[in-house]
Amino acid sequence: MSNASTVTFSQLRAAPSGSDDDCVTLAEFLFPDRLDEERFQLLVTNKLYARLEELTATIHAAVADTVTNFAPIRNVFVTTAAAASVALNVVNTPIRIPGAPRGSWAGLDRALVNAEFDSSDGPLLIALKQARGVFDDRMRILFDDANVCAGKPVSDSVAANAYVLPGGDCSFLLLGLLRKPLADERYDNASLASRIGFVIGHELAHNEMTSSTDETMLAALLLHYPSNVFDEAIADVISAVSIVRAGLASAEALCSHQSQIWCARVPAGWVAAADASHPAPNARGNALCDTLIDLGFFV
């Protein structure tokens, strides 16, 4: 019994503890910017990135022009000066893509955090050095740049989402959108503009939030939408009109693409929530197409 219940020092063996995912989780925590760069390289080809640069520049100009020169939308704002202010914010809103090459059109200007490691450093010392490097980098953003767009997005970089900080700060286009059905280097120009280009234009159009609108004119323009989704609906309409006016796609092509993207199978009897912020699937494409028809873009 004594021999069976006694453990000597020489019999002790280290055993792993925690989860198999601990190392991955720690690496994601310590090297967030480098991870975003790896994700970007896996998801975005050089050809697609170059095409997005050209498309984004065109949409910047197109949205600004639509806000100031297309009467049905310009008249939604309380004054022409208000519309001009929105257009200026549109032009000054850069697009940021997580992990994009530093110094490129959608990348950060700051150098990548790269702590100095020594070959004799153990895992804990490496973690401490890198954690300090990331901390110092984030503090410089806070006190030097004073712009949250100089850091990571508020959502996971591979999320299928995009958002804007209205007023000219920036718009983040997250990596989850840069794949089919929204983006692919093999799409023709009209398809790329009608899909990911529409998303870019939608986010830039959200700069309308920086100015007051004429509620009567807004309701007349968005008569196919419920009033609870007007904030998103006006961005949809501005983006669509801008793409068509710029000659990036016909109204018919854009309508087809958007209807396909927002096509959804929903349970029998399902209805959108009365306080939903975005147009409902299926109805979103229908409302946009009907609005383009009202504006005379269908021949």
C-alpha cells in the first residue's frame, strides 16, 4: 500500500493545462496587427486591391456629385450649403481595410508594431515585450493621432460588415466582405461596382447624418420604405444613384445585383421588426428598384 500510494520527485511529470486553443488565442492577442495582415494577404489579391482603389476613387467623386448636383437628393437637405458640407465630408472620408499594406491607399500610415526579440528570450518575455509594444502603439494613437481610424476596427477584421464614422474620419471595410458574393477579382466592372462598390458608396453616403434633412422631402424620396429604416434607406438610394450616374453600371444591372444579394428565404408569416434599422431582406431590393424607377433611371 505504501509503495502504491507514494510518489517520489523523480516520478513527477509536467502535464499540459488549459485548452488546445490557448496558444492561438495568445498569439491573436499579442499580434493583432500582424494577424490582420496575414488575413488580408489570404483574402485579397493584388489585382482585386488595385481594382478597389480605382473603384473607390470613382465612387468618392460620384457620391459627392450626387449629393450636390442631383436635385431629388440635394433637396433632401435643408440648404444647398448643407448638401455641400455633406459632399465635402464624403470626399474626406478615407476607406480603411484591416491588414491592407501600410502606406497604401486603404492601409495605415503608421509602421507595424515590431517588438525586438532576442534568441534567448523565453515565451513569457516575448509576450511581455510584444504586449508593451502594442500598448505603446495604442497610446500613441490616443495622444498623437486623436483618430480612432488609426487603430483596429471595432469588429473582428474578418466580419462581413462595414461601417463609417460620419464627418470625414473614415469608413472601415472589413475583410469578410471582400469575397463572393460581394467581391472577386474576376467580376466585370459593372458587377464589382454593383456589389462591393455599392457597399462603399452606402457607407460614404452615411455622411448625410452630419447635416439636417427636410423630413417632407426625405419621405417623398423614400416612399417605398418604412420610416424606421430611413437612415439606411437614404444611404442605399444615394449609393445606387451615384453608381448609375457615374456610368459604373446601368440601373437595370445594379437592381438585379442588389435584388440577388438581398434575396432571402424567410419562415412563413415572418415580418420585419417594427423598430428594425435596416430594410428587410427581399423588400430591400424591391424598394431600391422601385425608387430608381421613380427617379427615371429605367429606360
